[in-house]
Amino acid sequence: MISKKAIRAFKKRRMENYKWMKKISREDLEAEIKPLRWKARFSFKTVPYLHQLVCFYIGICVDRFMFELDMGLGKTKIVLDVLWYKKRVSNLKKVLVLVPETLNIEGWEEQILEHSRFVVVPMYGTTKDRWELISEHEHGVFVLTYAAAMHMVCKLTKIKGKKKQQRKPNKALIRRLARGVDAIVLDESHATKNSKSVTYRICNALSNLIPICYELTGTPFGRDPSDFWAQFHIMDKGETLGSSLGLMRESYFKKEEGYFGGKWVFDPKNERAFHKRIQNRSIRYNDNECGDLPERIDIKTRYLLPPVNMEFYVSAIDGIIKAKGDYRELENSFVKLRQICSGFIQYKSRTGMSEVIIFDENPKLEAAREFLRSLPIDSNVVVFYEFKPSGDALEAMVKAEGLSYSVARGGMKDKIVKEIKRFKAGKSRVLIANWRSAAEGGNFQKVSNYVVFYESPVSPIKRRQCVKRVWRSGQERRCYIYDLVMAGKSSIEQRILEFLEEGESLFQAIVEGKTSLKELLLENEDD
């Protein structure tokens, strides 16, 4: 139990606020920055947008900060500009960048070459290879995944009461990794939000040893503001949200008692004060605050389900109605509805093997074919899908059309990087991508301004990540986002898009009883 006196002192602590800087004109901001740039003999390699210039100014003044910008607004460029300025001022040598996936490493390589004069050291290979890379280079930006960092600084240890050995951070190895590093950047810093995770413990320990720490995130935080604490604690060591999660909860949450004990729930009356507080070491930019992004046009291409497919569709709706709150049955039927729209049904046989029924007619695949035939000759496209049979069907169709293509799907390991590089190099016109594999890290704004959702993610966050692969800073052309949608005002695909527009997940709404199951019934007629 934390004393009320300590809570009062914490809440009265003086906080900074950088929101006012959004109102500064470009002319005034450039006039303020000009003497600093001249003194450091610093120049931008690529011209920053206004919001990037604001963040740059904050970054050169503050050594520990979170840049919370929507995907595609150029967070990587911002932090590279800031770090190059600091290199000019203080001879910064080594920068350690942690990213979620291997694909993100390739993205950082491209951004570093485009926006900065740093030497980039991509940390691929084995743990031994990575240790050799960081030892061999005295300067540069070293980019590796959170998982790779964990393997470098953790040792397998027998834990009492556990059958399997678990990875435990080793202090000596953490000190070794941090040796000579002047700055650490945590990309997609929400990867550290769990204060009990090994990832948090490693990043927190590294931040204790490295003088400069920046966090980048474009993913909106979840419903639990507790997610903020770990990220801010790594970055500013408790200055903003306190030295412990308990102190933050005692100050901004309320405890609700339950049969199996109490749980902390954020108190809505503290929302304004809480958001004002986190502005002490962060700044947030949304798309609509940045008027210099290219125009984006969303288009729905509709198709009708054939009678045979419709019979399966109605049967799947019956399955949802009969589920009566059973989560697994709801999920199975929901997935079946989506699969039927895509021309197949996947199920498990009596032997437990996965089987697939492919319908004779697949109007959605034909709609995709017609789109590709009408694609401008000088344009490339990213086609996102969710289900493996859909990916197989798309590959076969694109091949039959004689179009060059690349693929990005699960299980490809390092090959996915080669496929995406091939697409970026203009050696293929179509990237057929499972959104789980390519929604993060692959930046295609230089080679494509078209996205087709053969199957859209249901999650608003994942959907946004997919769109941001092309509609982002650096895109110079108008962007076209196509959805292939089953016709009918109550079709499952139409309803998914309607919920996405409201920032919600249709499946979650069904589970929570927020939408009537009858609304899913389909009349097979165009609307």
C-alpha cells in the first residue's frame, strides 16, 4: 500500500508538455533551428515534413523521448536525423536499434541509406555472428530483433518448480552488449509493454547503461493504460509515470473487488490528467494532423456469391446462431463465413487432417483477376490475404496471367526478405502477401501505390498497418486501396469494413453481443 502523501507528491510533480510545438509555423521553427544546425555543421539528407521538423527539434533537445506517430509518418527518419545531429555535436559512435521482426531490419537498412550518412550494420545470422559484428565495428547503427537481443544476453537457467529451462538475462552479457553504445532506439516499443516479460527486463537494463534512449511507436495503445508504464519506465526511469507500476495504479486507477480477488481498472475521471501527464516525454501525431501526405482513395469492388456457395454460407450463419456464446464455435463459424466468400471451406476430417473444399466458382478470385488485368502498366500492387488456400489460389492465378510476382507468407524465414527485396527492386509487379507476414516492416511507397485486400484483417490496428505499407511518408502518388467485397448490405465482408471504419472488430462485437446475429443474414442481391 502506497501512502497518500507519496501519491500526492507524485501527482504534483512538475511535468513538461510539448503539444504546443504543433502550432509553430515552419518558418519560425526553421529560424529557431538554423543557428543550431550551423553550429553543428548539420544538414538534412532528405527534406523533413513539418511534423518531422517538430519532432527533430524536440529530439535534439531531449535525450530520452517517445515519438508516438501514426504508421507511415516517418518516425525512422526523425530519429536518424536526431542521432546524426548528436553525432555532429558529441561524436556519437554506436547506435543500437531493436526491432520486432527480421523484415524490419531490411526496412531500417533502406531508411538509413536514404535519410542518413550512418554506416548500417544489419545483425543477421547466429548469436555468435552478431557478437562478432558488434565487436568488429566501432561506428554505425546496429539493427537486430528483440528476439535476437534476448538470445545474445540470456542464458538458459533451471527455474525452481519449472520442468523446462528458461532464458534469464545475464548482467555480464548485457554490459557487454551495451559497451561503447551511445544510443538505443526501441522500434515498435509496445513490444516492451509487459513489465514482467524478459524483453522488458533486457531493454530496461540496456537503457540503464546507455545515455540516450528513444522509443518509436505507431500502434495505438490497447484498452489498458498500464501498457504505458513499462515503456515510459525504460525510457525516462520513472520521471513520468513513477518508479513502480503500483504507484501509477494507485494514482490513476481504482481497484474493483471480485470473487477471486481485486483487479485494477483505469478510472475514467483521470483520463484527461493521465494523457496530459504522458506528454511530459512523448508527442503524438495522427494522419489528419499532417496535411502533406498524398491523397488516398478507397474503392469497394463487389461480387455475387453463386447459389452453391450461398448454401454453405447460410449453413455457417446457422452455426453462429447455434453457438450461443460458445467462443470456439463462434470463431469456427465466423471463419467459415469468410472462407466461403473466398471460394473454399477448410475443415478437419475424422482423422484430424486438414481438408479443403474448393468451390467450382470463385467470383472473388475472378474480381482479383480483372483488377490485375486493368492495373496500369507502370504500376505495381500489394495483394493482402489471410487464409493459405487463398494465397495458393492467388499465386496460381497470377502465374496463369503471366505476371511476375513475389510472395510473403509464414514459414519462409530469411527467404521473405529476398522476395520483398525483389518486389522493391521492380523485378515483380505483384506482391502476394499474407498480412500476418507483411503488415509490419515492409515499406513499399517507392514501388507501389495500389493495395488490394483479398481478405482484410478484422483488427483495425492490423488493417491500418497494411494500408501504411504504401500510404506513408515518401509516397509521391495518389494511393488506391481496393477491397473485394461480397455484395449484400449484410454480407460478412461488408460488415467487417463497416466495423473497421468505426475502429472496431466485427468478431469481437459478435462475441461481446454488441451486434445482432440476424444482421449477418444475406439477401443475394446487389446493393
